[in-house]
Amino acid sequence: MNSAIPLVAHESLEKQIEAMERDGFVYFSNVLTPEEVAELRQLSVQLEPSAEALDIDLTLERDGHFQRCINAAFNRDPLFLKYLDKPGLIELAEAVHGADCHIVSMHTWAVGPGRPAQHLHTDWLPASMPEELWADPRLQMPIYITTAHFYLDDMTEEIGPTKLVPGSHRSGRSNEKHETNWNGIEEQSFLGKAGDCIFFRSEIWHRGAANISNQIRHTFMVHYSHRMITQKFPPYLYFQYNPDVLAAASPRQLRLLGGHNPGPYD
């Protein structure tokens, strides 16, 4: 039986940080306006995938379902800049990663009917450790990478929601493929509305459910990290910033794109 994540918004930054430590994620309501939702939905399907940028471009006819993912989406259009430092979200990113944090990636996703379910997984496990160490109050594991996952459709079980296992980052490990719960806590579905966001750390067990509806699911993701964590902009050695994007960016947005002050190892 499916259960849903309680949609509890933590208003203060202090409570949000506590939730990141305890639950591994924070829920934000109505982060995007209806106009922004419409803008991102349109961009997610109208941008042409680039093989050089390692974009995903699956078609119903060739692959059995439609799926499109645009990597480093910020570089395609200055319209994406305002989503780098969304008020309310950017304060949490800077609190957990430092005032000199940056993004490691930005993706648009459009997933059609027939896309199969994912297995539970972690995006990245910086360090594995015995579970009992996580329970030791003397240890506080840094939050190295986070994802701001924006939803551009009202989420239902049919359209294929994100499923999370709350608190599973405290397991100190990635899950085995057969596991569907941690410490008796089963996976829970995010059934928020278009314009909502969940902000989660890379170690939490999560997955995308199958899209068994008759509509495309649109999502948008911004991934944040410490300055010392490398940025992931394909095609890597040959990546070049779009000068129109740089010209339109604010000082904070330029820093989030990688425009740092000199520091150690520079």
C-alpha cells in the first residue's frame, strides 16, 4: 500500500536545517508561480537535446517511452538564471554548503507514459559508515550535495512520483536493490502540487516511480554543493559558458555558476 510524505513546510531556516539532518529532506510549497511552472514545462520539451552534452533523448517509437533530459540547462537560456537562487531555497543551500557554494548541475526532465520504475538508490554516498555512528550525537556528517527538485505537474501515483525513505541517509550506506525500507520505515510518495519542491541530500534512498498515466511528467532540478566539490557540466573539458548567460547573471548567480574568489588549491 502506498503512503504519502506528510507535506509539512518548515518556515524557519533553523527548522529546515534540523529536517535535513533528521529526515534528509525539506518540503517547500508554492516555490514556483504558475507562470514559472508553465515556462519550465515549455523549456523541458522545446529544448533540443545535444549528444555532445550527454542529454537524454528517448522516443516512444525507438525506445518504448519518451524521455528527455537537458544537462547544464542554465547554459541554454538566461531564463534559467532566476532558478539558481530562488528566495527561500538559496538560503538553505548556502546554510548547509557554505556562503561560497555553487551548483554542480541543473537538469530539465520530461518523462512520458511507459517509463519504468527506478530502483531505490542514493545519488552519492560520500562516506560509508556503521549505522551506530550516525546515532552518535558527537558526529555530524557534512551535507555535501543536495538537489532542489521542482515539480511542474500535480503529482499522483499514476504519473510516477518521487519516492523517499525518510531518514535513510542515516543508514550510513547505499541500499541493496531488494530493500524497500530502512529500520521499518517504508518508502513514501511525494504527492505535492505543481510549483512545489523537495530539497534533499544525496545520501537519502529515493527513486522515481513508473509513469503509468497518459501524460508527460515534467520536473526540474538544481544540484548544489560545497565549493570544493567539482561541477559536472558535459562535455567537461570542452564545456564553454554561454556569454549571453554570463552577461545576464547577477554576482550571486555568477558565483553559483563557478565564478569564485581565489582560494586554496587555486
